[in-house]
Amino acid sequence: MTLMAKILALDTSSDACSVAYSDGELLLERFELAAKSHTQRALPMVAELLSEVGESVNNLDAIAFGAGPGSFTGLRIGMGVVQGLAFGADLPLLPVSTLMAMAYGRAFSDTLPPSQRVLSALDARMGEIYWGLYDCPNPAQIPTAIHPDRVTAPLAAVSLLSQESAFTGVGSGWQYEPLAALGADFDVDVYPHAQDIVRIGAMQFAAGGTMAVDQVQPVYLRNEVSWKKRQRVRSAQPQ
Amino acid sequence: MLVLGIETSCDETGLAVYHTERGLLAHALYSQVAVHAEYGGVVPELASRDHVRKILPLIREVLSEAHCSAADIDGIAYTAGPGLVGALMVGASVGRALAFAWDVPAVGVHHMEGHLLAPMLEDTPPEFPFVALLVSGGHTQLVKVEGIGRYQLLGESLDDAAGEAFDKAAKMLDLDYPGGPHIARLAERGTPGRFTFPRPMVDRPGLDFSFSGLKTYTLNTVAEHAEADGLPDEQTSADIARAFEEAVVSTLVIKCRRALEATGLKRLIIAGGVSANTRLRAELESALGKIGAEVFYARHEFCTDNGAMIAYAGAQRLAAGQSESLAVNVRPRWPLDTLPALDAQP
């Protein structure tokens, strides 16, 4: 039996900003809606939470964070804060899918009826959604991706999911009308929570799934570049 | 005091380690120019993504080059503005969080203050007070500098920045981004006097600039001489580049001389990307020599964006006791003359 790991989690991938701390027994979270103020809130929330549990960043075992998908700027703020903390305190990272964290949060909700299968979907703008379908058999197990995280038009998601057995839905992606055809119960106003990221992170940590800070980048999913490259008039440059 | 400096305001990731007594110990730069050249300008999303990839390897590199460990660093300086908001957030988030983990103070530095103080990294730094000409892709300003944080704006561009004008002229001639060095290289082969472009606003009193009329004039000249592919022949392109560069340089020189005369000062520093322009340096030295004034500038690599200038400027402010709270603020627009003055002068 190994000692329980001390893990800090941070998520700034959406309009919300949340931090959580877990040492296996204690689990604390701070969650705020912080649209456009992540840089102002992330570190103060980290400092407050660590001070509340009487820990310093240098005493942690790892840092978990919402690696994406989500708002590009939000993901980079989270990644930047985590890079600074992890590099500074020489800690490994536990990147966690924001969609997986949302599915986990819904599956093991205290207030809603249980749901083992959850489709997390986030508005990706430009008429597309980020989505992933997760199986969450029990809270002590990392959810399994039935359909791994991707970005598509809502209609394409519906056609890929039409043969799947029942699931519930969470996230801003569910505001797109085509998803209604899936006939699932859903809640649009759901954000990734650091408390779910810290739980999943702790299981990843126990399974040896940490990564060196230099190896981790945000998961944007949308990588194709929509900016037009220059059309050259002259093929060769005058030198 | 040993300070780590981080610059990510645009398309270069710059890191440096500066010691207030021992000077600059290390600096490293990753330039994204090749990434953005394909697009003819900086693509903010690509710039931000690249900063995230490059910042930690560069921090490791400068710490190792400076032969220091984390425990030796006494403070962190990061560029807090002006610049691209997404790019600024990367350096600011990493810098502030790193300072928190290391339990040292952090300070957000004004990018143009960094440029303005870059000549201080040279062996013969200018003494205060002086006039500074800040010329880059985003700025064209004349500033009276009496000390760190004691800045009085004397004049600025009412439209395009000088560096931006270079970029646009380069695009008209199908040259790569950033335009300054490409225009300068082409201009060397240009025939002096074939074209004479207007010197904007030199006939008016005051120290403001305007480059949009010159841009239009250049565009019209290019169109007038265009051949089947839409461009003038190579010699005519070179002649246009020459006339354009001469017009920008001579406008800047006239205003600098005027600023020195208006303030009664005898020292001018030039800073920012355009201050690397050879013709500008030569003509300023010649013109200001005649009125007994001196010109100072940074080495070429510190004219464009770099971490050394941020580490230097931040070190001055940290040494004077300034620091930021854990709430990180970046300021995409940030007037230089709103900075707090330092009482203690270096």
C-alpha cells in the first residue's frame, strides 16, 4: 500500500475556473465562474486552497489539470500556470481530458440519477462541437472512452452515435439542436470541475500515468489552420 | 539580484538571466518568423501555441547557460504588455506561477520600457536624461526619458507604425515578413534619386508621425510600374525600396533632431526593430553629430524582441521593491507614460 498522493488540480478550460486538492482522504474544491478573468483568479485560488489545507506547492506529488478540449486561451492559461508550478516545484503532471472529467462528474453526481454512459459535448464554435462518449462503471475506475474526444459538426456526431445505447448528456455542445435527435436527457450548463480532474488524476497517478512537464501540451483538437497562406506572385525571392 | 526575464508579447519567445551587479549572464531566443512568414504576418493563435511549446526548454537553457539553479533566482520579470493578449498570457502565467513556486517576487514589465532600456545592456550605456525614439512594428514614439518610469511622450505616429509601413511596403513588392530587413536589402541595389517619395508631416510643427500617406504613395508607384505579374521589374522594385526607405529614415531623422532641439537634450537612444536599420543609424549619427548630440542603440539582437531587455527592466523595478500580486494582469494596450517612476536610479 503506497501512501496517498497529494495532488493539486486546476481547470481554466471554460468560463469557469476551479482548483481542487486531494490527498486520498481529504478532497477540497474551489469553483468560480470567471469568464475573462482566469489570469486574475487561477493563482490566488491555488494559493488560498493550499493555505487552507496547510500545504505548499513544493510538498505536492503531482499536478492534474484540464488539458482540453476547451477555449484555446483558457487552456493556455491553465497550461502556463501548471508549467510554472510544476517546473518550479519539480512535479510531474497528470493531464486529464475535460470531456472525461465532465462525464465522470455527471456519472457520479450526488443529486442526479446514476448514468453510466455520458456524452460530454462542448461548443467549439464555427458550427462544431468537441465531444466524447464515456463509460463510467464505478467511481474508483478511470472512465473509458467509447468514442474518444474529437471535433465535428453536431450532425456528424449524431450519425456516429445513432447506434449507441442510452446515455445522458452534459455541456454547452448540447445547445445545438441536432443533438436532440439522440433522445438523451441532458444539461447544457455543466463545466469541467477540478474536483473530478483531481479524482481521475489520482487514479492516473496510482497507475503510474504521470508525465514530465516538458512532454505536455494543451489538447486543442482543432489543429487545422484556417488562415489563408500567402499567394506568392514571384516564385523566387530577389536576394 | 538575479532575475529571470520572460518575453512573449508577439512572435518571439525570449528568455534571459540578468544580475544587477554582474550584468547579463544568459539569453536565448526562439523566433517564430518562419512560421508566420507563410501568412504574411503574425497569426496570433499560432504565436500563442508556439510560446507554450518553447518557454520551458528556453528557461532550462538560460538557467544552464548562466550556471545557476532555481534557488539562485531572486525574482522573475515577464512582459505584461503591450502586445498580443494571448501571447502575453503565456509568459505572464508561466512567470507568475514559477515565482510563486520559487517563492520569489515577480514583476510585469512594459514591453516598450524594455526596448527603451535595451541600450543599457551595452558597454557604454547612455546616462539619463535622453530622448528615445521607439520604432517597431507596433510603435513609433518619441519619448523624453528622465529616469526609469519617468517618461514624457513627445510625439507618436497618428496611423501606421514605421515597422508596419516597412511590412506593408514589403508586401507590395512581394517580399517576406518582417519587411524591414528585406526592404533594406533590396534598397541597397536601388538607384538613388530615381524616385523621391514624400516625407510625411515634416513641414508641420510638432513631433508626430504619419506613414499612411507614404504607404499609399508607394502602392501607387508600384501599380504605375507594374508588369504582367503585377510587380515592377527587379531594378524598379529596388529603386522603389530605396526611395521608401530613404523617406522613412529621413522623416525619423528630422523628427529626432527636432525633439533634441525642443528638449535641449544631447543624447538620443533608438530602440525597437527598426532601430536595427543601417541607414537609420548612419543618417542619425551624421545628422546629430552636426548638432553635437550622441546616438545610442542596442546590439542588433536586442533591437528586436528579446528576454534580456525584460530581465534588465524588471531587475531595476524588482530591486526598487516593486512586485505583483498573484492576480496576473496583462495589458494589450498600455500607455508608456502611465508607468510608476523609480525613485532609486541605477
